[in-house]
Amino acid sequence: MEIFEPNNLSIAKSSFAPVGDSVWEERISALLRRFYLTSTTAANSIWRVASASNVLSQNFCVDSGGGRFILKCREGDDSPGRLEKEAQLACALRNEGIRAPRPICSDSGRLMTTFAGFSWVLHYFQEGDHFTGRGIELDAAARSFASMTKVLENAKLKDLLFQEASESEFIQELPGLVSRSEQLRLFDASAATALKRESSLIHQALNLVKEERQELERGWSGVHTDFHPHNLLMQNNEVVCILDMEDIKVYPVLAASGFAAFKLVRQMLVDSALRRREERDPQLANRWLRGWKESFPDALWTVSDLGHGALYRVLSLIHLILTFCLEKGNPQFLYD
């Protein structure tokens, strides 16, 4: 089945490639000399971290006399404050015992630095492989997701959470966007064909979400909305780091949890033998729910609830992709 074919999230090892651009190499070397000399000393080698084409930030791996580091940058002055707030949130979560990235302050004491037309945050490098689902990784991931969500209920973290204008607008707007499938051919003919082919399925899913909307939107809180295999670093069946704090925002918790379970279980079911066992005796979604209940023992969610939550999030992402393409003429998310 196509949905269980290996994809870009099936690669367990982080991929680094030579920067291959002297301008970028000199820019990063100058940044480190000017702002981070206390932490890093001079850069010995600089590598680009492979990422999907729709990622807004660029990541680099830097080896220096001071160790190995991850450098995250985004073009511009970070005027919405997302990169700096992401670093602040990572620090706050680490203080609460959550295994988040560890940002490094510049020599002037700032978490984020603006230099050469870019905004930059430096992190200590964390060893680990991406989530595959082997052993008890799913149980560890469920516990980590739940414990982080529990911490994010803390009112003192509220100002660090990203707020979106409206997360449920897709329910009203998606039908109109789906009806414009032919316009997608300006960007990608195969995407237009797929959207037209699956339009009835999308409408069925949307009707189900409408029926379950009250339950799906019952609880809103700070939650990681993109808890997928490449945002988890694992060692010895344990989560050692949760990545991409910018994906933490106020969102329907059931939808975020259902989507997280879907992304991780999908990766596990790339293994055909496990998929056959799961077809005979479904266990994986219940393992996710058990991990959730360790932090939320009164939760009454069922496996069906998780499925409805995943649908809610998937439909909202389809809405995002189509809005960028058809309303803004920007296909950057069409990769998904």
C-alpha cells in the first residue's frame, strides 16, 4: 500500500552534506568569530543539514575546537520573533525536565543573533537517531509527548506559545479550495490529478470532522503539532531530544495527539511484517494511549478519537497547502 511506502521520514540517520558555497562558509565563520567565540572557537568544518524543501529555516552542523553545534538560521530579522521565541521556549521546557534542544547564548548574552541579513540561533549538538518505532520507541515517544503537553499547560509558558489567527477556518474554506483542483496544474499536474481523484474522500472526512467538531475542539492547549519521526532523536529506546519548538502552539490537543500517533505509527508500518501483525491484532494506537494516560490518567480517548483527531489535522494541512498555492501563488508546501 502506497501510504506505507518508505518516505523522507523513514531515514533514521541525520544527513549532512558539504555546504559547497564559499559565501555561506565565510558568513557562518564570521558569525561565530564575532558572536560565539567563547563557546565555539573557530569553525573547522561546516555541513548543511538535509531537510525537506518546505522548511523555512536552514540548519548547519558546525565542528570546532569547542565541540559540535547545530546552527539554525532564517532569512531576515525575525520580525515576528519566531526564531527567538522558539529558543526561549526550548530553554523553558528544559528547565521543566523536557528534553528539548539546548540553545547557546552569544558572547553578549543573546539567544538569537541578527547578522548578514539572517537571524541565527546556535545549539549544542545532540547525538541520536530518528524515530523508527523499533523496540519500545513508540511507548517512549507517547510518554514524552504527553509529559511535554502537561508541562505546556503551565500558565507561565503562555507568552512563549505561538498563536495562529484561526485554526478551524479550514472547515468552512476547504470545500471551495478542493473544487479548484484544476488550478493546481499551474504548479504540479500530479498534485492536481491526486486532489481531483481524492476529492470525494476529502469531503467525507470533512463531514466526519464537522460531526465530531465539538469533541475535537473541546480542549485547546500548548501542544507540539508536528511530532513526527524526524522531530525525535532516540537512543536506547528513549527520547533524548524533541526538535522544532516552533511547531508548539495553542491547538486542539486531541487533533495534535491523533496526528502525532498517525505519523509515528505510519512509519512503524513501513515494516510489512509488523503491518501484518497489526492487521491481525491491533496494538499500536492503544500503546500510544497508554503513554498519554501516564500524564493524563483521566483521559477517556479511544482509538477512534485518535483517528478523528488525525483527520482534523490532516485536513487543516491540506487547507494550508491549497491556500498557499491557490490564494498566494506559493507552492512551497506542495511537497507534502
